[in-house]
Amino acid sequence: MITKNQKKIKVEKENENIETSNEFITVSDDASQERSVVIAVNRVAKVVKGGKKLSFNAIVAVGNGNGKVGVGVGKARETQDAIAKALNAAKKNMISFPLKNGTIPYEVEAKFCSGHIWMKPAIEGTGLIAGGAPRSVLEVAGVRNILTKNLGSTNPFNSAYATIEALKKLSLSEELKTERK
């Protein structure tokens, strides 16, 4: 999960205890900084002949705060193991997208299964207008000003992946001009 030359630091939000905070910063010696947020942890029970087998699945968002983000899911018998697997999956599935003055370059809409999200750029000072999983994904990605609306399912898994699909659709205007020629 963490290499030898990295340290894991627990981030404490204002007016919150360390135990309730779910954000981690992974700091490397090469000065690259990644933030990760646990979006959701679910307990799953499988009924078998001898009783119930309990396991946990977790969804985690990882980003560098500068237009690079990934989302991953992990499942294990212990919560910490599920989070560690999700963290590794998120790091493998990172995408990059253009940021323009702390927001996205243009309006975008995307679907993933029953999750449907709409995102619109906002002027400086608007803030991050988003809820649930899209807020966590956009925070770690480094988006500071944006308007979003969750039009479909509020399931955190589908919402997070719909946000990633919307960010995949973004490209710079110069790239669009070259594609159209």
C-alpha cells in the first residue's frame, strides 16, 4: 500500500476528531502529493450453511489536486483491507483532465449505469457545489469552483463512476480544434 519512502499522514478537518476524519494524504520524498478519501464502506453479509459470512466493500477516490483523479473499489473480510485494495485500484485507474482557473473548461454531462451527473464551470468564489460522492471525487481532483447536479441514482458507487466518466469527456479547446480538422 505505501512504499518504503512514503509516510501516511491522517488529515484532521477543522472541528473534527481524528477518528471521524476519512481523508489521508500520502506524502512521497519526491514532493508529489496525493490525497485519498474514503467515499463509502458497506457491510455485506452472505448467508451460508453455517451462518453468515461478513465482508466489507469500500470505494475510495485518489487525486493529486491538479487535474488527476482515480476511483477504486475493494472488497475484503476486514474494513482496512478493503480500503487498501480500493486505494490500489484507484491509483491504477487514474485519469487526467484539464483544469481552467480551478474549474472545468465547459459544461459536461455523463451517465454510468443508473448514475447520471451534470457539471458546469463556475466563476471564482462560487465554491464546490456538489453532494455525496461527486464532491469527494472533485475535491481530491483539485476542482475549486463548479456547479453539479446528480440527476440519477444517489448510490455512491454509480455517482462516483459517473463523475469520472464526465471528467473523461473533458479536453482542452486546442485538442478539440485539432480533432475537428
